[in-house]
Amino acid sequence: MMMKVAPAVVVLGQNSVEIARKIIGVLPGATLYGLAGRTSGVDVSFTNFGETLRELFVGGTPIIGICAAGILIRTLAPLISDKRQEPPVLAVAEDGSAVVPLLGGLNGVNDLSRRIAEVLEVKPAITTTGDIRFRTALLSPPPGYHLANPDDAKTFISDLLAGAQVKLLGTAPWLSNSQLPIDPKGDLTIQVTERLVTPTANCLVYHPQTVAIALTDTSVTVDSIQELLADAGLVPASIAGVFAPITIASSPAIHAVAHVFGVPTRFFTLNQLETLLTQGYSVAQAAALTATGKSGQLISSSSHLAITISPQTIDPNTIGQPRGRLAIIGTGPGGSQWMSPEVKEILKSATDLVGYKTYLDLVGSLAEGKQRHESDNREELARATMALDLAATGRYVAVVSSGDPGIYAMAAAVFEVLDYHSKPEWESIDIHVAPGISAMQAAAATIGAPLGHDFCAISLSDILKPWSIIEQRIAAAAQADFVIAFYNPVSKERTWQLAEARNILLRYRKPSTPVVLARNISRPGQTVKVITLDQLVPDSADMRTVILVGSTQTRIIQRIDDSLCVYTPRRYSAG
């Protein structure tokens, strides 16, 4: 059974991390949870095992605990109430020698156990009698099938175990290839059909996902689709996907229809539909028939809507392309502890990572299994164009920046390219900016609260703007008495700008004004130093340094252990 939520792999010690990574390798999107203080290199650190496990369980997240089965059972016991709703829960031995399904029999725990056991090269400890005897799970059908009457399944399976035989109506390889006692004269029946039928106690009905819905206009409603389905005698549970031309991929209405039916959306370029269009089919008909293949049967159609049936189940993930997604993310200043949960989720789901090599390396294990597209740090516009082109093909692309992507980083570059060099195929892309902790925020946090009152940020790089503009802004900020965060203060080619900035500031600030030099925050070699404005020279910094220049109100606190704190009071006293 296909899980709608990616699993959580939970470990309590570092010895389990290697096994966990091996399991995650066959479970795309899975998250590794590790106990804080006892694990490293995990996706999420937790301090309270019980609370974390119960929160995951209530949220419907499949749980793979690399620990004793007993601790999982005792932790979750108070929450066990409805076996139809509970997510899969299984225990894996610390050395990978055992895989034990515990909960979630109706939601694919046995199939999940088999997948994990296969990669660990062991046999899963499956104890479900029907599953063992018949080599199939009638209550948990594989992807592409929906059991219409699960309430009748318990008695049905009991009768099978007692010796009853079953006749199979319709086609389903997972049933015909099983060890079910199939007999054309059986007293029990399994019916596989897209049609609306009335189940009975001695008949299990499975609806295969063989129906394709194709739309070409955003005005098509769920009601109109349901009306056509009813006229054709088809059940919504057999819908495999909603298909449409790529030109309307950005329409919320299309995705809303797919959401109602609980299926994905997939899109075709006009070139992919061209052969059928030349044969006289409408765009909707061509899209529906492309989804089901040449053997598909056109059931119903109108000017903007078509329905077809495939003789086999449809895997929408192999047809057309999804709507392309482009996320512009900020990893924070460096260490994974500064990365937001949203950014980590995006990195887990993305297919491609685009960015400067140094920033891609900061992603660490979250980059595993992704296509990396590295480029020089100064090739922002080319990088943005590449990312948009990739996303236009249906990829999920993450453009990786350090700090916050909207502050002197790639978010502006992407929107600049979108604004000035737009291509029609980019119109379908879903673009999202995921913020990160900025360098100036991280720098300020290491020393106290120098940004505690009004502040601004100024880049000293004159590559994209003339020095005359930078000069004006420094003077204006200094005169207004802002705390100033200087980005890009010094490079190999630019050394005089920082000295000139200091000279401008000294017209408005005392030589004793506190200055914070923060370099490589949260990365190896981190240094944080407090000097005064008159000590600020080009040798003080490089491109990995953020400089925070205090206002007239900024103060230094000398603590008893000789450490320093710098802060700017919230209350401002003039004069």
C-alpha cells in the first residue's frame, strides 16, 4: 500500500544511525529523528522520546523505531483506538537483524516491513495469518486499488481461512498471482471493477485506479465531473489522476479538483498531444487518451472534459510531468541547527539542488540522492535561469543560499530573471521562498543584541551598484544613527571600500563606537571579535565576515568571566 505520509525513522543512539540511513535509502522523503546528545547527523533532534513518538503517531506519520518493540508499545498504548486510522508502526533491531510490524495492518505495515527487511537482508516477522497463508493482504491492497467495503473483510477473511473458496471477477495481478483459493465456483467473490456495484458480506469489491480525467479549462467543476462519472456508472475511487495541458498547470482550480478526488495532477506539452490532435481529437480527449495509452477507452467527453478507462491500473507518476516547483531556500549561516524545519522538508523532497558549491556542501546529508548543479558564486543570473528551466520540466528544484535567500542572495536573482527574461514555459512553475536566519541575525546572536534598536544592512560590494550610491547610503544611515550591518566588506579585489566606509562613519560616530566582526558563524573556524570603530581596517575582515557597527547608543558589557556582550537599548535617548 502506498503511504501518503513519509515515514519517520527514530533512533536513540549513534550506533543506529547507519542502519537508519540504509532504511531511508529505500523510503524517499523519510525523516531521521535522533535523541539529542546521543546522536549526530540526523534530520531532527528530539529530547523527549515519548512526546515525539506520540506526536508523530497522532499526526498519522508511519514510525520505524530502531529500538526494542516494548518501548514502542508502551509509549503508544494509550493512543491505540482505531485500527483503520492508525499509521504503520514497526520495530527494527539495533543491528538490523529483525524487523517486527506492530501496528497499522490496514495501512500497509506488512508491505513496509518487507521493503525494510529486503534492504537489511533479513526476513520480516509478519504474524498476520491471512497475509502468511495467502501471500497477500486483502485489507491493505497495493497502490492502484481501493477496497470499497473494508467492514466486510474481517468475516470474509475468516471464511477463507476456514476453507472457503473464492471466485475472481475482473483482473488484478496481485490477486491472481497470490495463494488465494481461487475457484470459478467459489462461494465467496472478489470483484475488481471501476463500476458502481453494491458490495455484500460475501463479496469484496476493489476499485482499480484505471480512470483518467482530462481538463482543458479552469471552469470545469467537481460537480460536472461527478455528473459525467455517474452517467458512465464509474466510481470516483477509480480515478488515477487529473490530466491537463501544461499551459494551465498554474491554475488553482485544476489542483483543487485533484485535491477533492485525492489524486495527483499531471500535465502534457502540446507536442506530446500533437499526434492525437492531428487525428481529430480535442485537446481534452487527447490528454485523456495519452494518459491511458492507445488501448484506453474514451467513455465520455465534453468541450473541456474527457474521461477514459485503461485496461490496466494507471501510475500517474510515469505519465506526463507534475507541475514544476522552484523553492529558493536559506540554510542559515552554516550549521544544520540553524536550518528551519521548512527548509529541511524542502531539501528532502526536492529532486535537484542548484547553487554555489560551498552552499550546497552546507546541506550535508540532506543532499543525498539529489541532482547537484554547481556554479560559480558570481553566476547568479545563469544559476537562476538554469533553475527555472529545470523546474519547467516538472522537477522540484531547490535554489540554495546561505543565510536568508532574500537578503543579498538568490531570491532577488530568480525574480529578476523572471521579470526581465521570462519564458512562456516558466509560467507554470510554482515558486516559493523559504526564509533562513540571516548572517546579521546570527552574528548579532553570538554577541548579545546589537540589533536591539533600528538598524539597516548595506553591502560594500560595488559590483552591482556604483560606489557613489553606497557612499550616500552609509552617510545617510550614519546620520540617522542606525546600527549598520555591512555585508561583503572585503574581497581580494576590493580592499579600500571598508576603510572609506569607516572614514564616513567617523564623521557621525565616536571612535569608541563598538564594532562586531563575526566570521564563519556556525561553521568551522568561527570567530567573533569586538573592536572599536577607529580600529576597523581592511585586514579585519573578508567575504565571510559580517560587520555590525553600533549606533551612538550601543553599549558593551564586560562580564565577570571577561566575556563581552554588545547590545543596543530599546529605549532611545536623544542627544
